[in-house]
Amino acid sequence: MDDTESKTSYSHILKYTGIFGGVQGLNIVIGLVRNKFVALLLGPTGMGLTSLFNSTLTFMSQATSLGISFSAVKHISGIIDSGDEAAIAHYIKVVRAWSLVTAVLGTVLCALLGPLLSDYTFSWGDHTLHFILLAPVVGMLAITGGETAILKGARKLRSLAVIQVCLTFAALFISVPVYFFFGLSGIIPVIALIALAEMVLTLRKSFRYYPPSLSGWHRVISEGAPMVKLGGAFVLTGIIGSGAEMVIRSFLNVNAGLDIVGLYNAGFVLTVTYAGMVFTAMETDYFPRLSSVNGEVAATNLMANRQIEVSLLIVSPMLTFLILSLPVLLPLLYSNNFAPVVAMAQVAALSMYFKAMSLPVAYITLARGDSTAYFLLEASYYAMLVALVMVGYNNWGLLGTGIALTASYLLELCMVFAYAHLRYHYVVSPQVCRYALLQLPLGALAYAVTFVSCNWAYITLGTLVVLASSGVSIFILHRKTSLWNKLKQKYLHLNG
């Protein structure tokens, strides 16, 4: 591959990572504003209660969705490439029919299992009615998942970005007034209204491109069997993943109380959830490209390694800044009541270095269609996560949960790399090793600075670490892409 083609490849990855990273960045900013108000209005107890409801709903959604939100993307993408408009419209009807089936299934099951969910999730009170009232949310999530899969498969990336931005503002304008007037009593309505807003926004965009048709729905159900079969492993993995989160939060609730659940959730959201949003481009852009070359070892290795390089270079400066600024950011963005979770969030942020490296390789298993292997790898990770969090909290409190998160991601990285090497002949490139050896020590150094008690030394050393990490990333990305030249051309055009 010549230098021009290489730069084009890196620029493509950087472009789509940047587009969705920018959208997610805006979402994070608005989300943090929302969390600030919610934290002030509800406190750690309310945040913990919201977290328990949301994790349970995610579990029910994953358990009943049949993996349509994932498997439909691959099928629709293949048909879109053929250009057969009739086939596209027909298969979209198949996806919508199955989405409706899973919506009804999820709603009914959530309502019927309300007493069981209440007993398992909470150690106090009867929350059966709450889960019955939230049952329609599972149905709305199923409809939204199907329509989102249609937009992803059709590569309507701009529309997906617009939906995400609009939903973030909608969540802000829904939650703050309701919590202000109703407090904890507004948690159930807010969850339902946000799910409704997301469904309406997604349907509006999807129906604009592909208007709904009610004819012949009963005949297309059987045609979705291959899609459902492909999504089977994804469903099981999702069940285990959301089930693990339920177990962790229920464990903390029973052994420590809702306040600790709320603190854990705040630290988890600020580090794992928000930092993880940078990797959104992998699902929307990287995975379809990887699937197209999944039979070619050299091409797969090249694509996976380049995705790791760009992801690591982009996320590393953000992580050093996050680790060092959390003592100020967390109380500022939530409230002073959340200060005890700072130490947990700082060590948990280190886990994102390992995720940036493991996720592109983990997608190789999905691209190859090895659903059993993907399921076993993910199941092993979640089993380790639950066990480590329990051990960590029992021994070191909230700090132990942060250590557990980082340790579990490191172990997952080792498992994923080992399996990909043995099964698919994946080999880590020298560039990945080089960039990891540059950025990981800087991340560790940023964490070490958090133990400095002198304010001026903390600020000085922290600034130097962030500048060093940023400088390394900018220098390498500038050398490997044509981004700088494009920016100069745009600047000259605007001022010419």
C-alpha cells in the first residue's frame, strides 16, 4: 500500500470517528448538564433508584429483542449494496414485523415478571407496579431498535447523528422540569417519556426514507428467521451483559444501599459510558468495512490494527485530562455528595485504554460470524467483572469497584488478543505496540499525579502529562493523515 492510500485509510477512520465523536461530545456536554440538575434534584438515592430501573429495563430489552437491532444491520446493508429497491422495501417490512413482535413480547413479559423483578432488584418495598408501568418502555425500545437498524444498514449516518443530538436535548427538557416538580415520583414518567421521545424521533426519520406499508405483514414473519438466528448470540451476550449490571447494582444495593448504587453509577457513567462513546464509530463504520474483508487475514489485520491506532491516539489525551480533572469535574457536574466516588472513577478511567485496544479485535469474531466464540468470550468477561466487583467492593469499597473494572478490561484484552491470534492469525502491528508504549505510561503517570497533595505541583505535573499525551497523538495523526492539509485548505478557502 503506497503512502497516499495509507493516508486515505487513516483519514477515513479519523473522519468517521471524528464525526460521531463530535456528536457524542455534544451529547456528553448536554448530558452532563442534565446530570447536574438531576443530581441536585434527586441526590445519590434518586440516581441509584433510576440506575436500578434502567438496568432492569435494559436487561428485559436485551432478553426479548432477538438481536434484531444488530443482525438486521448486516442484512439490510447487503441488500442496499445490490440497489434492488423492491428487495430493500420488502426486507424493511420483515424487520418492522419482527420488531413489532418483539415489542409485544417484551411488554407482556415485563408486566408479568413485575413481582419477580421487584423482589430480585430491591431489598425493600414492593415495586411491582413500577415495573408494570415501565413495561411499555421495553416495547418502545424494541421498535426503536428495529428502526435504528434500518437507518444504520441504509447508511443514513447523518440522520442517526441528528436523532442522537435531538434526543439529548429532549431528555434534558423532559427530566429537569419533571424532577423539579415531582422529585423521586417523577422517575417512572421520565424514563417512559424519554423512551417515547427516542421512538418518535427515530420513526420520523426512518419513515421519511422508507414509508411504512401494512400489506402482507403476516407473510413476512417466516422470512426473518436467518436474521433472528444471527442475532441469537448477540441476544445471549446482551442478556449476560445487562444481567451482570443488574447483579452488580443489586449487590451494591443489598450490601450498601441506594446511595452507593448512585455513586457507583455516577462514576461508571463518567468513565466507562461517556469515554466509551468515542468508540461509536466502530459499530457504524468499522464493522461493515471489516465484514467485507473478513476472509482475508492480511486485510483484516491491517484494518483492525489501524482502527486500534486511531482509537488509542484519540482517546488517550481525553483520558489523561479526565483522570486529572475528576476531583473538580465530578462535584461540579453532579454535586458535592458525589465526591466519594472520585477515586473509583479515576482508576476506572484506565480501563478505557484497554477497551480502545480490545474492541476492534473483538469485532473480528463478529465479522467472521463465530457467534459461539463471541458469546463465550463476552460471557467470560462479564463473569470476571461481577466476581471482581464483588471482591473489590468487599475489600476496598468503591475504590475496589474501579480497580475491578480496569482489571476486567485488561483480562478481556488478553483473552481477545489470544483467541484472535490462535483462531484468525491476528498479529498486533509494531505501530500498535509503539503507540501503546507511548500512551499507556502517560495514562499511568496521570493516575500517579492524583496522589500529589500539593495543588501547584498537581496542576503543573497534570498539565505537562496532558500536553505530552496530546502532543504525541497530534504529531502521529498529522504524520499519518492528510487532515492538516485539508484544514489548511478550508481555512485558505474561507479567507481567500
